[in-house]
Amino acid sequence: MNPSSGESGSQAARQVRTAIIGAGFSGLGMARALVDSGDRDFIVFEREPGPGGTWWLNDYPGCACDVPSHLYSLSFELNPDWTRRYPPRKEIQEYLAGMAASRGLDRHILYGNPVESMTWSDSGSYWEILDGQGRRWKAGRVVAGMGGLSRPSRPDLPGLDAFRGPVFHSQQWDHDCHLEGKRVAVIGTGASAIQFVPRIQPRVRQLDVYQRTPPWILPRRDRVIPGWLKGLFAAIPLLMRLDRYRIYWLQEFRVLGLVVSTRLAAWHRYRARAHLRRQVADEDLRRALVPDYEMGCKRVLLSDDYYPALDRENANLVDSPVTQVDETGITDATGRHRPADVIILATGFQATSPVPWGMIAGKGGQDLARVWESGPEAYKGTVVAGFPNLFMLMGPNTALGHSSVLVMIESQIRYINRAFRYMDQTGTTNLEVLESAQQQWNRKLHIRLQETVWNRGGCKSWYIHAGSGRNTTLWPGFTWEYDLRTRRFDKAAFQRRSQSETGS
């Protein structure tokens, strides 16, 4: 099917068996799974002009992954050509683009064409989709692979709109804004900031980094993967797969210090503190960079150059909250005003509000954003009661604090494929998770989360939904455990209707 052949909005809706939202790891992984199963009746809607998802959008200086390359790739699309231990953004995007081209996925993707809205038709057993070109589509089932870190969070700072210089979020980096010789203010010290701050510090006249709470930082120890090793992996793929298993299990054991006992993270705490002492000589600066919460409560970061960048003469760490922005700069809680020419927001994403209002309407017209107003909730992070034939990748409580999210995505893809096979084999047109099954799953999930460092570690993080106080983001256990729980399609947790019952 050629996706460009869809009719205009004034004509009849184009029909497709499966619609996929997003062409990042989730969407392309799902598309690849459908092709491998012999199903080519699908379309992928992608807002951006190319594939990659977050790795297309985020192109700030120094952007890279903090999961080792051979684990941050799909198990069915291993890559022997990674150049570094931790893959840079450009290589990840090229990896995904290469898979889309070589596996014939590109012909199914509508680039530069987002889903504006989608509404469930209970009588017709399909989702009616309005795309960014004003065209209408009918899809029997939808897989949402939009990702939880796709909507930037812009801080509500008094006077920010009055600032007369450039203001941009790290995800929307303004490459036309030249920073050389400028006074630059960075608000936020999360995963993006610790990557781009060392890159821009040598270029700017003055760098003020506004920190709310300091992150725990471990040595990154990135390195080039030698050519002989890449050649060996290419010649003997089994060795590459064994290396992936090695990395997987090293990462997997890190979860013990997060969900079992913080005492099991003692070695990592020691390494982080030694790393800080080794890289920062100034005692006052070092004191401001010491976290006052349990390690793992917020995302643990990896860097070898962030601390040294802050210890330069033209850099200044401000550990007092921002209270006001005016035309010329920023005032902190001590009342001190610092002039700025450029403000860069490293303020993260709306992880606990991943779906825009008015985008997805399920049974009875209920808006998914309203249903999730008190915090996102799903069954196995994949399906939601009241939204038949809608499947999610990286839905609520499927993100990780210790390993590669791609492991979770692959488990979900297999689970969704099993659901699709069940629907095909039984003639099911409406498949919806039972409200009781969803409630039971989440009740047990949040009992487990209460005992984790994320809920008891003494910090405020983006993992926690502000309104409910619940952790709606992370999976509270091993990834192999989640894989076991999604290993089979549990039809007893669902209600189904067939074509004869719906009259479609």
C-alpha cells in the first residue's frame, strides 16, 4: 500500500487494518513485527519529516544515550557497527532510518503527518482518525507509540514571555542561535543539561546553570569500539548477542538497589561521591552538588565532563530557585538578578501527561486525557478500559530506572501481536480490557511501588504524577518479570465482541 494515496478530507475515509502512531523505536518495532508476520495492511503516522522519534527531535549538542549501544538496539535488528560504547544521537537515528529503509517500512510511513484526533466508533468497530493533512482514516486497531518523553515541559516562570532574547527548550534546540560570546542561562540540571552544558561552556562568555536539586552522577567512561571488535561482531553475530546478554544482566542487577533495599546501592553511592570529589576542587561548589536524597529516587546520570564544565571560570552554578524573569535576565530566590542573552530550558517532559487533551476519544466519547487526569493507568501498560482495540507501547508504568526501555518495548510488541492473532482466530472486532482486570493490576503494581526508592527516596521527580502522588511512570521490578507477565495473551482479562454481535 502506498500511504500517499489517501483521499482528501472531502472524500471517503481510507480504510486500513492497523494504524501506528509514531516512527520511533516503538512504532518502527511494531511495524517491523507486522511485516515479519506477513501483515502489510498498516499505516504509520509520524509528525516529523523523518524516522527516529525522540532521536529525531533531540539534536542538542552532545545528545547521546546512557544505555550501552548493544543493549540500546532491537534484538531482531542487532547492529555490529556502533562506533562507541554509548551511542550518539546521530547513530541511533541512522540506525532507525536504516531499518525503516531496508525492511520496507518507509512505504507505510506518512512523514510530516501527525494524528490530530481519533475517535472510536462502537457501532462500526473502528477508530476514525483525522490526520494532519485533513484526511480521514478508518483503522480496525491502533498502536500508539508516541512515547512518554515526547511533550516538552515548559516551566511556568513569571515574566518568561517578557524576556527579549531567545528562549528554547533543549528538545527544540535553536541551531540558528549563536552562543559564542553570549551570557547563557540554563534552567534545569537533568539528563539533557549534563550532556549539552559541557559542549556549550567553552563557547559562551558566561554560563549560569540554575539547579533545583543536584542529580546523582556516575562516571560515564565512554569509549570508541575498536574496528577489530566490530569486525568480529559482524563475522560472528553470536558473539554480539552474547555481549548483549552480558550487558543486559549487568544492568538488570541494578534494580535491586531501587526496589529491594537502598543499601544494595552502597557501591554506586560511593562511586558517585568519589567521582564528585575527584572532579570538583572547589568546596562550596562540591557542597552544592551533593544530593540530599536516596540514589535512584531521581534518574541517575552518567557524565565525565559535566562537573569539570561547572568548575570553569566562566561557569556559575545557581542552587537557588528562579523566582522571576524579566526582559534582561533572571532573578533567583535570594533576590540576585543575573543578566542573560539566551535562556535554554532543560526542564524535561510531560511524562505523567503523555496524551494531549482532545486527541483520543474512546467509548462514549470519553477523552483519554480526562480519564488520565488523576494519573495515567493501563493494564500491563498496554491497554486501557473504555478504549477498545487501542494498544500502547511505553504506556503507564513501563519505563525503567535501570536498563534499556527497548527490552520492555519488545515484550509489549510480542504481547500485542498475540492479541492480534487472538482477534484474527476468533473473529473478534472489539477487544477491550476489563475494568476489574485493570484495577487489580494497578492495585498490585502500586503496592509494590510504595516500597521502592522512587516513592520513599525523599525527592521530587518526574516519575510521580503531581495530582495523585502516584508513580505512573516506572516498572517496579526486573524486565524479565514483565516479559513473563506478557508472555501469553490472557484472554480472561478482556471482553470481546465479534462481527456478528457488532453488526459491522
